[in-house]
Amino acid sequence: MGQSIIELRKLCGKHRTVPASYELEGVKKEGDRAQRVSKATEIWTGRYDDKMVAVKVLRVSQEDPSIQRAKSVSVS
């Protein structure tokens, strides 16, 4: 797993929150399959502000304890 994902998981678990930039509003995914897939990420084609973009999506298990703790905290 990539070091950045490991560090993100640690930070989310430690601070019991998910960063506001975790999800990007206004991105429209195109297609029904990722262009590239690894153990930790997927690369999708999409549109943002009517421009074609590549979107890297973190592959995070819903059973991951760090994510479960982060999801349980409301972010205002």
C-alpha cells in the first residue's frame, strides 16, 4: 500500500475525522470501469467544470478500523 495512504489512515484515525477534501464535489465519473487499478487506488476518467479529468480514488476498505472511527465523527 502506498505510503501516502498509510499516513492518511493514521491521521484520520488519530484525529477521528476525514479531511474536507476527501470528496470533490462536481466531478462526474465517465464509464463503468477504472482506467487503472492498483491495490490502493483506482484511476477514473471524468468531467469537472466541463473539462476531461483523471480522478485518483483511494481504495479503502469499509472494514478498516481507522475509517470506521473517522466516519463516526461528525465534521462541521
